[in-house]
Amino acid sequence: MTPAQKLKDKFRSRTLTLGTWVSLGNSSIAEVMVQAGYDWVTIDNEHSMLNPKDIQTLITTIQGAGACALVRLSENQGIEIRKIMDAGADGVICPMINNANDAKLLIDAVKYPPLGKRSYGLYRAQGYGSHPIPYFESINERSIVIALIEQIEGVRNLESILDVPGLDGVIIGPYDLSGSLGLPGQLNHPKVLAAEETVLSICKKRGISCGAHLVHPEPAIIEAKFKMGYTFFALGTDFIFISEAAKQTLEFAQKAFT
């Protein structure tokens, strides 16, 4: 069983899985993240300056180090999804899934017929043409598709979104969700928390994994979110880890010399 299939099985069974996030485009940093023990690493193509060559290099590095490589898309656009999947990504996380039509467009781009409408082609994912048929026959089953629910519209339409075959999980985008409620950045406001609880409740009822990206993954926050019912977590991101470690080391040294 491939690492991607194992990860997909964990999503399907709502088994806890831990990943992380990279935005800097440095393959050595991505490799260090995998060596730390994360199950998967998400390459951020929405809030970064990565180019397609960077993304392919990161996919190759992450997979070569033994983890699954997911890509957060910049948008729900077929041409971007097709190129990322042909570069060999194990799956995608798609922003702004607000209704069933958005979900269907996403699945159509990721999956080959009959489940979707992905165009057949040859590139890295298909072994540069050396073994296309095994890939064509297996990728629908093992590719991972996560919908980002980050607007109140998406919360209200979540039941119909989850009716679309092919989704493996959802992840809440708390900052955009708070903004869509007119409460930007107020993550603990009762209205934001109520929307979050709605998503968690529906996911539990439907038996689908629900995740959170904890940019500052403090132990108390991780524990609280797990108790709320989240089943997977993206912990930190590459530049946050570097920044916080640099600050902590400097503060320790400054105290030692005073």
C-alpha cells in the first residue's frame, strides 16, 4: 500500500493524522519537515510566491523523504489542478469551496472519468510516459481531495457539498470564516465558534474528516481543538518554525548574558 493510500484510509476512517505546511520553496527545509516525522506536508500555492518548478521540486522532495505531498491550490481552476496532479501530487486542498458546484468542479479536475473529467496526459506522475496505465487505473482511488470551508456560505451549504462523491475531508479556514461574518480575526467570537461547531457536527454525522491548520501550534490549543472533534491537523508552517526558533534562541542567549 502506498503512503498516499495509507493517508487516504486514515482520512476515511477519521483516524488522527498530523501534517505541516511549507511556503518558502526551499527543498531542504521541506525535507527537514518530513524527517521530523509528519505524515504529510502541504505546499502552499495560495499565499506564497512559488512557481510551478518550485512546486514540482517540493513534491519530489517530500515524497522522496517518505511523506505525502499535498498542494493548497491558489484557486479552483482546472488548468492549475491538472498541472499539479501531473507533477505527481498526492492530492490537493482547495480554497473557497462554497457550494456543491464548487466541489463538483474540483472533483472533475482531480479525477479521471468516470468520476471526473481530468484530461489524460503524460508527465512526472505517469513516469514520464513509462507507466501511464497503472497510474490512470489507480489515481482516482488514492488521490486525496480536501475542501477548504472558509466562508459562511460554505458552512450553510456543507451538507450538499459533502453529497458530491470524491471528497476525503474538509478543513476550516478560520480567518476567512471570521471575515465572512464581518468579524475579521475574531476567532473566539460566539458567531465564529458556532460556525466552527456546525462544520464539526456535520462532519462527524457524515463520517468525514475535519481538519484545522494551527499556525501557532501551542500544546493547549492542539489539545482543545482535538477535544472539539478535529481529526487532522496541519501544525505550523516553515517560516513560523524558523522565526519562532530564532526568537526563542536569541531571547535565551540575551537572558544568559544579563
